Amino acid sequence: MEGPTVESYRPDHPDIRADFIIPQGWDQYTDEEHGVWKTLYERQMKLLPGRACNEFLDGLTSLKMSEDQIPNFDEMNEHLMKLTGWQVVAVPGLVPDGIFFEHLANRRFVSGNFIRRPDQLDYLQEPDIFHDVFGHVPLLTNPIFADYMEAYGKGGLRAMRHDCLQNLSRLYWYTVEFGLINTPEGMRIYGAGILSSKGESIFSLDDASPNRIHFDLPRLMRTKYRIDDYQQTYWVIDSFEELFAETAGKDFGPIYEELPDLGAYEPWDVLAKDKVYTQGTQEHAKSKGRMPIHAA
Ligand code: PHE
Ligand code: FE
């Protein structure tokens, strides 16, 4: 299934506002919770130099991202606001689509205020503060990516009116969450879902299983995705300029007209017209029984 269900919202917080914002409550984090942040931070920083794109690594530096404690949003926002005019706001968990887009369109990035437990370091279904802040916020210091995210928020509100949210969600998934980028030094990661995961930071770049295909908007908007395991296809951009030009620079109206009549592609499909960097073996997905028999 794609997209959250109503049950996954937790609007029962005592101080929740109509736009779902809550106080971060930084003073209430325990030493154990700060310790989880420190452990995850150290673990990712052993891996990411040479794997994450420079824009992400530079963002950590210019934000003075907190290494051994959960970041305090007020402090982080002072840096972020000066750099690109973005802010991070706390919410209790996933929020309804319209609320999410409205915040993005106004350069507010929503983050869960809770952190995973020590026994959940490798896998967690809901986005926690490590994913949301470590994974997403550094790139918001990049002017082009910052503009892309705002445009995406506005585009989300438009997609809702066209009933094409599922297609637009795939764009977010395959770029903001799981995107790869070509650089002069080689392929690098910019997707937050990868950057906040130890296993996928290695798998996405080094494993022979997944496909790696050049970004193609209409193609990607028709491709289903996995939420329960590593991706079976990663989409690769040449630059954030390219990503911006191909999305914010295009009118999706005509695409939205056509999409309902076109079928969806499976997460592992490779088409003759795809610009393929790696044709994956899909060994990983097969080993988990996640490929149909005829494709195995
Ligand atoms: N250009 C898109 C539209 O016309 C909006 C958009 C911008 C979508 C950036 C995604 C990212 O709807
Ligand atoms: Fe995310």
C-alpha cells in the first residue's frame, strides 16, 4: 500500500495545533534517547563520507548539526533560517497529506519529535527524529534543493486537486527519500531514507541486486515502490539543477491528464527505453520471496 492510513496519525497530543505542530519538548528527552541519536550519528558518519553527496555533508557542517545529543530545533533553525529560510517544526508522527504539503509550500519541514528505541536501531516503520532531521534537513541548506522542496509542497496541493497524489508521492519517494546522484567522483546518495539507514547506505550503492536507472519523470511516476524493504530500483539524477528543471520547471497538468489511462510499472521493471546504469540481479528481493515466480 502507498501512503499512510488515518490510524497512523496521532492527533491526540495535548498541545497539538490545527496544523499538527506540537512543541518539540527538547528538555524531556532522556539520556538514553540522546544516546540513541549519538549511536546512530556515529554509525552513519563512519559510512557516509564517500557515499553521501557533498551537498549533504556540507549541510551537516553549516548547520553545526548536533552529534552527541538530539538537536534542539530552535537552535538548528537559527542556522537553517539564515541559510535558506527553511524551518523544522515538530509533529507527533505522520500528518495528513494536505497539512504536509501546506508546510512544505511555506518552507517548513515537519519532523517527528520522538526517537526510536535502542532495540530499533536498524529498522523502524515510522519516521523518527533521526530519519527526519539527520536524513532530510542537511539538504535543505542547499538553495536549489530547498526550492525543489517548496515547489513540491505546492505541487502536492495541485496533485490532490487532480486526484494524482499517488503519482506525485512516487516522485517524493524516488527522489527525496531514495534518490542517487552522479558526481565527478562517482554515484552518491542524496535520499534521506538511505542516508538514515546503515544497511541501505551500503546496499543502494554497492549491491548487485537493485536497478540503477537515470531519472525519468513520467516513467518514475508510474513505478510502484516498496515501503517494507530496500528499493528494487534507484533513480539517478545528474544534478539538483536537473531535478528542479524536470519537475518544478514543468507543468504536470498534461501528465496528470494522461496518467489515469496508463498502467503502473513494477518496482523491478526495466524497459527498453530506460537509461540503465546497473541492471540489478534482484537477488535480495528474490531471497525474501518478493518477486513473482515468472520473474524469478
Ligand atoms: N511543476 C509541478 C506541477 O505543475 C509541481 C511540482 C514541482 C511537483 C516540483 C513536484 C516538484 O504540478
Ligand atoms: Fe522521510
